[in-house]
Amino acid sequence: AGAVEDPVDLARAWLVRHQDPKTGLWSAKGGVGDCSCGVEGVERHDPGVSGLALLALLGEPGEHEDDIRAAVTGLIGIQKAGKFGVSGSHDYIYTHAVCVWALCEAMDKASIDWEECRRAVQLGVDLIVSARSKRGGWRYDLRGAGGHDSSVTTWCVLALVAARRAGFEVSDQDLLG
């Protein structure tokens, strides 16, 4: 019997094949080049998909160093006014938190210590902290109005914990949500 390939390695190889060589990012709407995977997503999710793909590659940072660096550069390049993703959509904060988390993990696991990355993460962390609801937790908007949503809160806390681990100042109060 032949050797069985590791499904995680196969998934990472698929991600590398679908990373846009020009931007370093991934598309939720379709593949790159001649890809015929039939992916049908929504373009506004590209930053979040890119953050998730970067997190997957960080499982083997040495093996995917160039791809990781390209993704970090791409994410930094799409941040506007401290925000990742298309604000105004109900699911925007998910994308933002995923991107902040991915950049923090890249700093921690792939030894990315670029000033541009540190600045992008700090702006991202500041936005997450400011978006916290007055009653605790996070919701879908950036005003922190109303109560909280457990899934949004989870993503925001994951991003803040990763930021703290990467050396950013995140208080215990910020983590309480």
C-alpha cells in the first residue's frame, strides 16, 4: 500500500496554489488564474478568508515563509483607517478580528516584526477595544451599541489574546468583554 498524504499538508498546498501572487491574499469569490474549483463566495469576505488562510499556513511557518510574508504584506495593504474589511456589513467585525489575530500570530510564529505590521495590529486592537459594548462583549457594529453576540465576542477575544502574546498592551479589562 502507498503512503497516505497528510490531509493538513494537502489543504495547505491547496491554499498556496490559490494565493494571489500579486496581492498575497485569497479570494472568497473564486480561484486564482486558471482555477476551476467552482468556489462561489462573496468578495467582501476576501480579507477574512485571507486571514483564515494565513492562520492555516502558520501551522508550518518555516515551510511557507514566503507565502506568509506575502499574506502579511497583503493584509497590511488593505487596512483602511485601522479597519480590515468592508465596514457597514453586519459581519464586518468578524473579518476585522480574524485579520488582527492572523497578523499577531504571524508576528509570534513566523518572527514577523515589521514596523508596518506592528502599526496595523495596534490600530486593529484599538478598534476592537473601542467597539466593545458598554454592557460587555462585542456586537456586529463598531459603536458597541446594545448587548453582545457570543461568536463575535469569541473572535474579538481571540484577537486580543494573540495581541497580548505578541507583546501588545491589552488589559485584563479589555479581555473581559
